[in-house]
Amino acid sequence: MVKLQEVTLSTWAIDRFAPLLGEDRLHQMKVFGEASAKRLAGRAFWHVNSTARGGGVAEILQSLLCYARGLGIDARWLVIEGTAPFFQLTKRLHHALHGAPGDGSPLGAAERATYEQVLAYNARAMLEQVRPGDVVLLHDPQTAGLAPALLQHGATVAWRCHVGADHTNADTELAWSFLQPYLRDVPATVFSRRAYIPAALDGRRAAVVAPSIDPFSAKNQRLDDSCVRAILVHIGLIEGPAGDAEPVYRAEDGSHARVTRKAEIVRSGRPPAWNTPLVVQVSRWDPLKDPVGVMRGFAAQLTGADPLDAHLVLAGPNVAAVTDDPEGAVVFQDSIAAWQQFPDRVRDRIHLVSLPMTDREENAAMVNALQRHAAVILQKSLREGFGLTVTEAMWKARPVIGSATGGIQDQIEDRVHGLLLDDPHDLPSYGAAIRRLLRDSALAARLGERARERARDELLTLRELTQYLEVVARIDPMEAR
Ligand code: UDP
């Protein structure tokens, strides 16, 4: 029995963006958004993905859809249900779209049968809610196979792919040949970068839309230093005292919420003190985020004639919580095993942090505090679709070191908005970049400021929402009339 989950959404006015975007730009977005709502005329604008929490897509939808509702659009969010074999094969597809082999498992007829069977169940449940004429934006490979049933039902369907590879190889070919049959009749596809549009799909129907962040969410809202400190002491990441402030943040419903849970932290030494510089990477426990490489490159900077006096924090979701990512637990265990191999003085300076996911906003507030407290933020991915963690760091005016891969390159111009690593496998260069930012505070501050400006001008939610509405305007037959 498949139970689709409909995520409850609030309705948020977009006016709060005025101080960030300026009255004129906001007015234009409002006029266009409200005109889109009028043309949709009560028809729903569905978004469908495979998890309500954890990872970049859920993060974006949570805010974007509430602002869409604020413009009068009947935006809705459905989360499909799947089995363990389904999520294993979609994870394999995810890696393959990045051009990586993942677990190397086959993507043949048996996997196709599993994929189609799970999505047929989901489609059946979905067709009870989606009406002909509704617009549906399917997100990522997990949902692509729903397109034929929805099109047949009379919905207007587009597919949004959040991952991609800068270069094609046998894995990307494999993934696209798996997905292509489901996308043949879809009138529009959306990619985060032009380089991600595959030859297998009709490029003329593809749009490029970069992801975005919500500056007012628990993840990105302003927190003053005393509050950052209170949160980080409370979760056990840094040593007390916490000071006078409470570990609180503003929840989406406007109330003051409190961080009550603690992080689970794998460490051997004491928590770092408030004034210990932290080098931080926040990400899912995924081999493409290279947690082991992050540790090894950092560890090399702790020895030698001039060791760094900083600690490394690798933080990610508690692996028990993220249902569509079966690989997380394995990668987390591998990270612990690699950490155990280091000598004591290195181990004492590396903290592996599992953040509780029970309350999405509480988790976001923890990430926010951690990112704001970081002396340097890393995203040393081997491959990366876009890299929202980079956007989040930029918005917080933190100096970032990111791999020159995928969307990280679109966000950071090297030495302007952060530092780019040409080769994420080159651990000495990565270590040198950390050293440079920790030692040159003027450079770190300058990069952080430029990063924040770019995030404000180009990477906030309303820009992405407007672009989706442009795609809808292009493909919706009712709008075209
Ligand atoms: N994230 C989070 N809690 C965690 C770990 C990650 O909220 O414990 C968020 C992170 O802040 C970012 C998103 O998950 O918003 C990850 O998006 P990104 O594009 O960086 O990578 P993806 O997971 O989509 O590959």
C-alpha cells in the first residue's frame, strides 16, 4: 500500500525581500507572480520529490512553495514512497548522473521493473489528487518515471533535475538511457547548469535554473554571536560557558523556537573552545562529498614545523533519519573508521557530528549556527550538482573553499567570492587554501563580503521561483490560449 505524503505548506508574503532586492525588483517579481497565479486560475502547481527532509531539494521546496502560495498560487508538495531496492537503484542513478559508478550495481531490466513498479503505485495514488490541467514539476530521477502517467491524465508536466555532470562518460550515458524513455513527451526539463543538459534530451525544451536559498529560513536567518554560541554549546559542539543568551531562533510560524536536542559527536578530545578556529564542512554522508579526503588533507596541516591551530568539523544528518539515502550509514561508518586511524593529536582536533533531524527547523538552526561560527567553510566535493552549502556559506559572508566542480564554479569566482580547488584530489593544495584563509584574515573578510553580495543578488528563492513560473508560462496550454 503506497501512502503519498503531502507536506503541509504555509503561505508567506514576499514583501520581506524588499530590503534585500530593492522595491523595484520585488515589484516586478510580484506583478509577474500574481499574473501567473491568475493564469493558473485555481489549478494546482504540484512539486513531487522523494524526501521531505534532508538534502538540497527538500530545503529549496520548503520555502519556495510557501512564497508561491503567498503570490496566490495553489502550490502543493507531494513526497513519493519507495522500497529499499528502489532507493538503492535511484541512488545508483544519482551517482551515474554525476558521472560516478556509485556501488556499480546494474541498471538493467530488473532495476527498470522495480523502478516502474514503485512509480506505478505512486502514480495511482497521485492521480487521485492531481487533476487534469494541473501543473506538475517532478524533481530528480526518483520521480521521472511518473511523467507518462501524469501526461496521460492531462496534467502539464515538467521535470527538474538537480544533478548533472560537467562531462559525459559511460555512467552518464547509462543513466540517461535509463531515464530517457520517461521524459520523451515531457514539454520542459530544467537543469542547474547548461553543461548538464544531456544530448539524449531535446535541448530546446530545456531551461537552466540555478537553485537558491531562503534568507529568512531557520538555516539562513541572522543569528547574533551570543545566540550562535548558546546553540553550539547546547548541542555539545563547543565548550561552555554558553553565556547569557538562549539557544533560540525564529521559527517559520513566527514564534521563538528553542534548540533542545543535542548532536551526537564522535570525538576523542575536548570540545573546541569558543575562540578555536573551526574549519567546517556540512553535507550528507556521501562519498562524493569526500569526508575522508577532507579529514586527510586537514590532518596533514596539523603536523610539521608550523601546525595549524584549528579544528575540523564534519557535520551531517543523523544517518538513521534520511530514508532516501541508504548509503549514508555506510559512509558515516567509513568516516569513523578513517578517523580512528589518525594519531591522537590529529583525532583530538577532528569532530564528526551527527545532527538530529527530528525537527527540520531545529536542525537548520544548528547548521546556521555552525556555518556562522566557522572560520572557513569547505565544500570539497569530488562532484557536486550545485552545492547549496556553498550558497549558505556565501550568504553568511564566510570564506569558502570549494572544488571547481559542478555548480560550485558558477557560484564562486576564484579569489573573488572564495577559493576554488582545481583538483579536489590534490590534498596539499586544499591544505594550503585552508592555511591561507586562516592566516590572512583580510582576505577571508574580503572574500566573505563579495560572496554575500553575490548570494543576495543572484541566489535567493524569489529568483528561482520566478524562473519556474516562466517555464510554466511557456508550456502550460491553458496559459498559451
Ligand atoms: N543539510 C542540513 N542538515 C545536515 C546536512 C545538510 O540541513 O545535517 C543541508 C545543507 O545545509 C544544504 C543541503 O542539506 O542546505 C545540502 O544541499 P547541497 O546542494 O549542498 O547538497 P546535496 O545534499 O543536495 O547533494
